[in-house]
Amino acid sequence: MTAHVAPGDRPAGRASVATAGLASQTVDALLTEIVQQAQDLLRADTAAVLLVDASAQMLVAAAARGIAGEVQQGVQVPVGRGFAGRVAAERRPVSVDRVDPETVLNPLLWQAGIQSLLGAPLLVDGELLGVLHVGSLAPRRFTAGDEEYLQLMADRAALAIHAELMKAERETAAMLQRSFLPERPVELDGFELASRYVAGDRRGIVGGDWHDTVLLPSGALLAVVGDVMGRGLVAAQTMIQVRTALRAHALETEDPAELLTRLDRHMRTFHPRQLATVWCGVLDPDDGRIRMASAGHPPPVVARYRGPAEFADLPPGVPVGVVGAGRERPTSSATVGPGDVLCAYTDGLVERRGLSPDVGLERLRTVLSAADHSADGLCARVMAAMVGDSPADDDVALLVVRRSP
């Protein structure tokens, strides 16, 4: 039988010393350390951590000691059901001194012979991360002191878990962003293409900005600049799927308005509650005519060879993914003549905290006016003028298409 240990019998400060070592580990190593400490410090026979999934509706086993197969079998418990689900729903310590199908949803717990359980929620600023619980193979009545002690451990563990999960999410999102942004635009006879992508200064959390260029079977060029609203891993994942969907639809139609209509249907079906602004252009390299459509995106700039630069006359429309919005997409066309430049971008290039967007837009137009540079030189010039030495508040995606003089 596991002996009950009164809170006063525990070495003073042991929890603080133990949890101090939880920082700067991988997520898996951190969770393993947490369950080991919980088992040791509460002198329990078992310990486990379950984390909420992306939907926040399910708890998924992430680490366990003394419960064979808990993690390997991918145990899931709905929030609000069973022992762990009750801890998550009520967001307070919960104990049970009878473990059976009526009190515990996970059969591995009663099959392991566990007689008593104590669980505490993992919370950070009111956000539920999961549940930490310990168990005894002998009957044990957990006290209020035990509950307080486990909750203290859970609170400190939650901070460490949250930090590592955010770090892992940032790294994963950044990797996805880098791997799916083209290293350089495609090559097109008679045209120069160049681009830039820079993550905004928000603690390294990437967003859903992207640019893309694709040579279509007809020989036309599909050029896209877009911005999935939101930040972090979800935005990066959505960006990848939106980019892939656009490429797939471009094999069936070269009408930019129809492309955005199909993308809108894709977003509302597969990514509900997600929105994206997109500028889409299809360029005929023979005559330089480009047909354009916009879904809530800033208009591109067309700069004439050694002449003025003006914003394309293109109504913005509404972002893709808006429920109940009209399906008609505004279209426009322009001609990129010899030496002319078309510049498409995301709003991070022109928007700055405390300044009207109109100021940034006018600055961009001025930079591109009478600009006689290569496409890559123009990208460098635009970034120097618009971003300079100060990190942008938001991500910046920039695409420049220049027709050879």
C-alpha cells in the first residue's frame, strides 16, 4: 500500500527546485520529467499528462508512468467525460477513490489496478493545456493538502509546457513557411521576376503571407500574393493548403476571378472560420496583358518604364472564406509594356503602427515611379525604403514582375 504523506512531511521547496529544471527541454522530455516528478513527489504509483488537441474538445495522452500503453495506444478522453475530462471541464483538482467504468472512461486505468486518482488542470492565463493526474494501486484518500500540492505542481508545469509548445509551434510554422515559399520565382522569357519574404517582428511567430508564381500549360504565368489571417502554425498550415488548392484549380481554369471563386468554396468547406486576402494575376507573355482579380487584397502597383507608377484599378472585393458573401469577383486588366513593372505585396509592406496605410501606399508608389532597375534591384530598393533597419510589424511578401525593355 502506498503510504499517505502529509504536506508538512514533504521537503520544503522540493517542488520549486524540481520544477525549476523543467525549462529548456524538448516537449517530450519535458512531459516525461513532469510525470516522473509528480509520481515521486506525491509518492504515487502512476502519473500521466494529457494535453488538449487543436479542437480543445479532446484530451490526448502525452506522457505516462506506471500505465502501460497509455501513450502508445493514443488514449483520448473527451473534455467533460470521465475522470480526466471532468478535471478539464471543471478546471479544478478532482479526486476519486473508486476507479471503475462508472467513474473513469479510460479502461487502461482500472485494468492497471488503480484504486484512487487525483488530477489537476494545466492552466496558463485561463487557457486549458491539459490535465496532470496521479494514481495509487492501493486505496488512498487524497487530502486537500494533496490537491493543493498537485495543483501547485500543475501550475508550474503548465508554464513550462506552454513555453515549449509555443517554441515548437514557432519552429514548425517557420519551417513550413520556408519550405513552401519558392526560393525564387519561375523564369519567363522576356520577363524578370524577383521576390522577398520577411517575417514580422512578433517574437518570431510567422504568419500566413505567401507569394507564388507558376507557369501554366498554356505558357501563361500565374502570379499570386496572399495573406491568411492569423499567425502561427494554423496560419502557416492553412497557407500551404490554400497555395496548393490554387495551383490545382489553375490546371482547370486560367480566369483569375474563377480561381478565387473556387478558392473561396475551398476555404468555406475545408477551413471554416479561416479567412485570406488574395491577389491573383494571369499574365500572357506574348502581349504583356495581365488579367487580375482580388479578394480583399491591396491593389498592385504598375510602374511605367521611366514614367509614373499607379495603383491598378482593381476593386478589392471580399476575402475568401467569408460566409454569405457574394460570389462575384471583380476583375481588371492591365498591360505590362517593355520596361514596365508590376509590384504585388502584402499589407505588412505598407502598414506601420501609428501611421495611416495611405502614407505607406503613397511611399511605395513614389519608390516605384521612374524606377529603372532590374526586378531584384527593385525588390531591394522597395525593401530598403519601406522596411529599412526597423523590423516590420507584420510579415511582408513582395513580388516584382518586370518586362525587359
